[in-house]
Amino acid sequence: MGRHRAKSNFTLRRQSFLAMSGLLPAGIVAAASTANASGDVAPVARPAHEIATVAAAKTAPPPAVQAHAIAAAPQPAAVKQAAAPAPPEPPAALVPGPLGIPPINFAAYKNAERMLAQQDPACGMPWSLLAGIGRVESTQANNGNVDANGTMITPIYGPILDGSLAGNNVVADTDGGALDGNATYDRAVGPMQFLPETWKRYGSDGNGDGKADPQNIFDAALTTGKYLCDGGLNMGDLAQRTTAILRYNNSMAYVANVMAWSLGYATGIVPTPQQLPRI
């Protein structure tokens, strides 16, 4: 407090007194530290908190200095961001070869699996079973011949069911040719090969565009799952899975083919010819 004033003749006296102040209570020391203009000690007492406030005000740098000090203070080093994890390796099902699935088809099967897990969790539909159906019905939508939305570039139509082919039933028209282009007889349509009457009952929108199109792989995959799960069937049970696949084609050879491809996609092991009997 006195370091900015002219020197006093009582300097020694004050220093001696202050040296003794350590033996006195804080209130008395505060009173003794205040001098009048003539250098005499004035018996004016100040609370300890006022003394602390005054001392802080005299020793603190001006605001501008404080701001400069803050600006000049070293900043903590930036935390180094962890490197982004590498993308997962593609599943074996996407590797070129006998088990190859076009990426958009794979996305459609996985999307259907996810949606069915929410809508019908008791069914336990695996994407690989949908892929097995897709492999047998259309060789994966003619090897992924679809646009960016999953719609067939060249629509797929099965044979007209007019009885002219051995082993095929006669199925009269049910949709006026709206889906299959024939107003006399029906035929299966799209990459998962649905008859118009079946599509009318189970057709679902898998890609969220507001419509159900049997020529779209996302819609067809989801509809296939709903068709197979219908009636409370559980795909984890072999007998119930077999019952579901027979809905597509009432042939055990057909069931064997679908299951062999499904197992192949799930494990990465290519089915043997013995596992793929002629349908």
C-alpha cells in the first residue's frame, strides 16, 4: 500500500512494527498498517476482507493486460482424433463367383430381414433364405439387372400359365393383365416370381417409395419374407421352413435347391451338384 508513496522517516519504525505484527490478531495488524499524512500510525481498523480486496486490486493487471495475458497463454494441444475405423470386409456372399450376389440385391435382402425382424420377429427370417429364393427364381434378378432404386431394367415374366407347358397348371387371369401383361391367363412376375393374385395379397413396399412393385427387388424381397412367414411359421425350425418354401413350388427338389443356396450364402461354401437336384 505504501510502495508508491514518498519515503518516510519512520520507515525503520514501521518495519519493526510490522515484523511484530505476526504475533498480533489480524484485525489489529490491519489497523496498524494504516498511516496518516504525517507518518503517524492511525488507529483506523479495517475488516480483513477489505484489505484482501484492496491488495488484489493493486496487484491485478489492468483489463487490457489481462486480456493480453489470456491471449498469449499457451493453449492446450488439440486432442488428436482417432482414425475412422476401416470399413468391414464384404461378406463372402458378395465375392465374385458361384456365390456372388450383386450389391443392390444383397442390400434388398438385408433390408427385408431388418424390416421383418421388426414386423414379425417370431418368424426369424434370415437374409440368406431370401437370397436362396432369389437365386433359384431369377439368378439374382438376372445378375442385378436393376436400376439404382432396385427396379428391373428389363422386367421379368414367367411362362404364360395356359397349360401349354408340361407340369404347369392353367391359371386364368386375375388382374386384367395389369401386372403380367396378359388379360387371359396369369404368369409369375418379377425377380421373385409372384403370381398376380399372390402379389395382391402380400405385396409390400420395401424401399419406401409409396408403392409395391413386383419388378422391384426391395419390394419383392420383403413380400417374399411376408409370404414365407405367413401363418406364424418359424424359419428356425427345419420342418416349418420346408413348409414355407413349398408354398413357392410344391416340389422337394425345389426345397433342396433353395436350402442349399441359402446355406451356401450363410457359410460361404458353394453347394455341390448333389445338393442341387433338377427341379
